[in-house]
Amino acid sequence: MSAAGPPATVRHRWGGQVLRVLDDAGPAAARQVQRGQALARRGAGEGLDLAAGRVRAAVAEDRVSPYQVEITWPVASDAVWARAVPELAASLRPTASLLDGQLTPALVASLETAGIELVPAFEELAPTCTCGEASTWCRHAVAVHTLASVQIDRAPTLLLTLRGRSREVLLAALRRSDASTSAPARTLDPSVGLTESRGDLDAIVLHPSEVDDPAALLRQLGPPPGVDDPEPIAALIERAAATAWRLAAGDGAEAADEEALLAELRAQRVATTASLAAALHRDEGVVAEALEALFARGEVLRTGSGERTRYRAASG
């Protein structure tokens, strides 16, 4: 990863935190910090590279040969990362944030529980430079650290790389963790069943199973953006799952007809048997029987009698 031109202003949380590490350099290093950040703004850095445990770059300063700088970062051990993976896998939010290239509070909390602080303390960083200055944090090291903070501002998951696991490697570990905790995959042998049935789909035996909590994923992810109360959405998911199960369990035609009837009823808001039958192109007697069944289950409300009977959906 190379820096091209002066760095952009650090605007975001992570780039700012990395840059503020230099605040602990103390008053004696204040001049070096100021000069180094000025070098970074002038675009003096070349060939910036962030990898596991280190940041490298060259800093050109009116010389034929640029100074070579390396800043060592502490890397979390394999054992610590092994503890972090199940922490991250316990919820879908960390994986979602990794896929999005972000470091969300949920992901950071999981890492901290495992013992991984993303931004190291000042004393944990160890810079070296070919300039030979007595000060450990020379202006060239400060410039490279500043450029690194800008790159982290643009791609926060580089902090994971510096700590020893790239975003891609961590996602792969999470996928393996998920696969190891799920039921073993069953291999489909195309030579069995399909060939024997000679294309007869009715001859294929299916074994569907009912889901205990269809809205579990919604509750695990939390409310969607802009939604304060996810329960109405959860109720819709549960109703859809119940309908799917009824279809799979053998009540297919009846369930599908009822769902179509309810959908049309919601669209009309208040309807009669005749208006529903006309919209659905079905016999009024069949519609009336379906409405009575829905009314008996409390899914439809009814007012009036005879030709003045009106129906509306109980919810939705």
C-alpha cells in the first residue's frame, strides 16, 4: 500500500485514535511530532506498507536516498486470536461489520473480551529509522505514523492486519467456525432417486421440518435501522413461516388461497364477499366459506349481516 501525495485529513474514529497515540510522546518530542506531521502533509512518504506487526515507508527529505522507517506494532498471539474467533462468531453483527469493512462497537467489544485492543499504547510501538537521530521518535517516524493513521482512517480493518489477522483471514476463520458448529452437510448423490423416478417430481420424498423460532435471526441482529420496535416485523416473519409450514405440511392449496384472500382484503381495507370474489376471480360461495373459517380463527373481523356484511383483516 503506497501513499500518493499529501494525506487527507483524518476524520474518523480510528484514524484519529491512532494519530493521538503520539500525544503520549511528551513535551520533549513535541518539536519532532510537529515537524514529522508537516513532512506527512507535504507528501514526503513513499511506499507506505501496513502488514502484520509493522508499518514501513520511506521518507524523502531533500536527499538522494530517502530514510527507511519501520514502526513495530504488537501482534496478538495465535492463542488470543483463537479465543477471539468464537467471541466474534457468537453474534452475526461482527461478521456483518467485517463484510462491510467496518469496526463496529459489537466487533470491538468481542475483540476486547478476548484480550485484543485494536489501538496500542504509545510505549508498545517501536520505531526505527536510518537517519541515525538519537530520538526514537524522529520526525521521519512521526511522518510514517501520521500517514498510517490516514490509511487506517480510510480502511479501519487495517488495524486487524497490524494486530496479526487480516480481514479476509478473520472472515475465513469465522466461516470455518460456523461450519464446525452446524450440522454436517449431507451429500446429494444425483444417481439416486432422481433417475429412479424418471422425472416424476411427486416420487421424490421430502422431509421438511418446522422452525422453532422463525424470527430468531431478526432478534439476534437487533432492530433494523430506523425501527424502534422490531416485534411487528417479527410477527410478520412468524406468520410467513407458519404459512410456509402449512404449505409444506400438505395444506398447500387451502393455505395459498387464504393468503391470497387476506392480501386482497388488506388491499381493499373493507370488502364484501362479492368484491373479493370478483377481484380474485373465484366463486362467491367458496370465498364466503373461506371468510367464515378466517373469522372463526380471529384473522378476519366482520360487521353487519346479509348483503351488508363487511369484512376487514384483523391486523396488517
